[in-house]
Amino acid sequence: MDKKRVPHIDYKDFPLNYDRYNHLMDELRAAARGFARLDDKGWPGARDLDKRLMAIWSDLHGVWETIQETERQILYVAPSESDG
């Protein structure tokens, strides 16, 4: 069976690199905290928006974990027996 070749992708060109991931996570958390503070001031529906933003934050973390696992599989997969 042929080994699948993985194309080289520059860090800056990768759709969700570490810097972009951290920026998005920080922005989502800051927005959620902002709505939590608005809830304390009586803004209608603010607590719901806080929870929904944190659900997106959690989903994004899951996406990041999948990306990392895929990278590990690509980079550290043991060579097959036919590779010698």
C-alpha cells in the first residue's frame, strides 16, 4: 500500500494555526465575560449569550484537539512493515 504524502503548508497559511486559535479563544472568552457582566447589570438574555459563547469556545477547543491529533498521526506514525 502506498504511503499518503502530506503536502507542506506554511504556518501562516494553515487555516487554524496556534496563533489564530489562541486569538479566537481569547476573543470568545472576553465576549462571554462581557455578557456575564451585562447580566449582573440586568441586560435581558445576557447569561444565555455568555453560555452560548462558551459553548462555541468549547467546540473550538474540540476542533483544535482534532487538529493536534491529526498532526500527531501525520508526523509520528510508525512506518509500515513494507517501509523497511
